[in-house]
Amino acid sequence: MINMKAEALEIKDEIIKIRREIHANPELGFEEWETAKLVADYLRSLGLEVEEGVAKTGVVGFLEGKNRDKVVAIRADMDALPIKEQNHCDYKSNNEGKMHACGHDSHTAMVLGVAKLLTKFKEELEGSVKFIFQPNEEQTEMPGGAETMIAEGVLEKPKVEAIFGIHVNPQLEVGTVGIKEGPIMAATDKFKITVKGEGGHGAAPHETIDAIIIAADIVQNLQSIVSRRISPVEPAVLTIGKLCGGESYNVIADEVRIEGTVRTVNPEVRDKVPLLMEQTIDGVTDIFGGGYTFDYQFGHSVLENDEQLTALVTQVSKELIGADNTVILKNPLMAGEDFASYAKEVPGFFLHLGVSNSDRKIYPWHHPKFNLDEEALPIGMAILAKSAMEYLSK
């Protein structure tokens, strides 16, 4: 029997070195040219079939086992964030204003490690494995990296039966993983509101329609949607992240722009929120005699983990790291993830890998000091590799 954990530990140093090289050279979405070249070169060195230029900078590797038409996929995202890194490590970002602050460097490195592990045991693979290295996960505009890769046929020729993904999680301690059946990450939508008033002199507000006052009332009233219009047992978030208006301290603003995000898990709640928002916006602006435009954009869907794949990975995790370290998550995370688009097409499973360390400060995702405990990487590799083998053997 293959001891996949021991096999992963044997290549840990190599994979950490790759992760650090990617970390030091971060690239934003659809600009991952050097990262893609590194990935493609590594896959070719393993003897895999490689396709480049999928969704512009994406890479697909294909490992053929005993059956070319029975295929499982493993996906990694490659893009970085427009953040100036504040870490002081040997592999700190060389690209000013760009940083791997969400762990995609480690996702890419781990899936390369999985490719190496499964190549070693190619003769024992009952099917084949497609390795998907995706650009542009962080971009909120649709279509993003996942949707573009799907549109270009990444799940076809040969057809993928199931797909696995992974994300490092600084809320979980290193040595553990987080697993949840059903919804594990939220649907992510965004909105823009433009409040229209009539400007004028700050000393004569009675002769104006103050867009700032209207906007303030809208912001306050929107917060009551989640607390008073949505069931308290339904996860939902409505956040205002941007509020812009006014030109001078003594001039009444005639326009204010409001932008924010909505996160939901229940599709019915997702459909309901923009309707409730427009009712609120319309009512408030009417009271003050103002006007508005409202643009609501549906983004990535809720990410649902397949029941059978969840059971499979749970068993694999318990075998490799023990039941105590296999954490069954009670609630979904309200962050979003475009892996959801794959999981809408074929059964999918998304694993959360603990990378925190109580002995040293591990910052949250998207923080300029984000880093991770690299001892987690062989755990992620082992679970993904063994899960793929187990799936293909059934």
C-alpha cells in the first residue's frame, strides 16, 4: 500500500522551493506568463501532456493512466493580488505592488507536487488526471478565470467526471484540514448605487437636494435588510465598502456613489436581496426628492461540495492525519471562490488546508503580511493525491 503522506514528505523541500519562487514573482490575473511557464516546464519534465494558453495564461496538464476516458481533475489558481508586501523574508515579492496574499502560490506548488506524486504511481492509476492551473481567480468581473477556462473546454476532451480544489486557511491550525458537505463558500455579488440630488451653496441647504444626506440614509437603511428582512438562520452579508461624493466643504453635493458587496448561501435569499435593496433605495430617495441608479451584478455562485466526494475526502483525511485533525466545519465561509463554477458543471470538492501556527503570527488572507506555515504543504498534497487515486479506483 502506498504511504502517500511519507511520499509527500519526501518532496516537501522541492515544493517549498517552487512555492517561494512563485511567491517572489507574483503576477496579477490574466498576466501570469512567468508562472504559467514555470508550471508548463515542470509538467513537461514529468512527462505529462501539456496545453498552454488556455484562457490566455492557463495551463492544463494531462496524466494518462490505465483509462484515458475516466478522468478526475485537480485545480490550482495562480494569480496574485495588487497589494504591496510588508513581509521581510528571503522570498519577498520582487514585483512592486503585487503579492501572493491569498496563498495561490502554495496552491500552484502543491498541485505540481500532486502531479509528481501521481506520475510516480502512474501504473497504479485506474484512470487519468487532468491538472488545471487557472488564471485570474481574484478578479470580480465576470467572466473570470474559471468561467473562461470552462468556456474553452477544460472540462471536456476527455470529459472530467469530478474535480478537486484546495485553499489554504489561516483560521485553521497547521496539521488540520477543514471539510464541509454542501455549501462551503458563499455566492459573491456586488452593487453600485448612484444617488442624484441638486447641489448648491452650503449655507442654503433648503434650496438643494443633498445627495450626501440621502446616501447616509440609504447606507443606514440597507443594514436593516439582513437584520430585519432576512431570516436570522440564513447566512447573509451586505457590506458598503465605498462611499464617494462632494467636491468642497461648503458645497452641497449633487451626486454620491455607493459601492458594496453581498454574500449569500441560499439561492432564494440571493435573489431576494437586490429586490429589497431597490425597495429601500427607491423609498429613501423618494422621501428626499432625489433620484438614483442601481446596478446589481451577480458574481460567483455558492460553492457546493458534493456529498460522495466529501465522504471520500473525509475518509482519506482521517487515514492520513487522523480524525482529530479532520475538522468538520459547521458553517460556510462568507468569502467567495470561482471554483464554484466547476462544481456547477461536475461534482466538486474544495478542501480547506490549515496553515496557521499559534507560535508565530499568521495574518489573514489579503493582508500585506500574509504568509503561511509551509509544513502544511505535504498534507495538502497527500490528501489530494490519495483522494484522486481513490476516486479513480471506484
